[in-house]
Amino acid sequence: MQGFGYTFEGIMESYLKANEACQLLGISLSLLYKMTAAGSIPCLHIGRAVRFIPEDLKLWQTKNMTGGPVELI
């Protein structure tokens, strides 16, 4: 798919898969999925796939740095 000077494939390449998001955040895959299900971390649901935008994760991480454990809502 193409339009507006970019391709759908190019956009999808900039999104992180769950295992890549875990590496970026330094958390386990199971914790990431729990946080995703709780809606406490920014993500995109594309069909059954879950993807993460690196810039959104870095901003979220900065805003949520408290020195304590992550609280699941």
C-alpha cells in the first residue's frame, strides 16, 4: 500500500514487536503482556498483533520512573 510518500511496510518496520519492546524496557515478556492487557502501556493492536512505537515507550518509561515496582491497574 502506498500513499503520501510512504509505504505501509515502511511504517510497520518502525514498530517494535513484543520481544523487542521487552529488550528496550528491560522487562519480561509476561510482564509486558500483563501491562498491555491492563492498558497501562502504550501499544497498537493490529488484528491479533500487538506493536509498540519506540518513542512512545521511551516517553512512557520516562514519565513512569519512580524507582519502585510497576503497578498494574
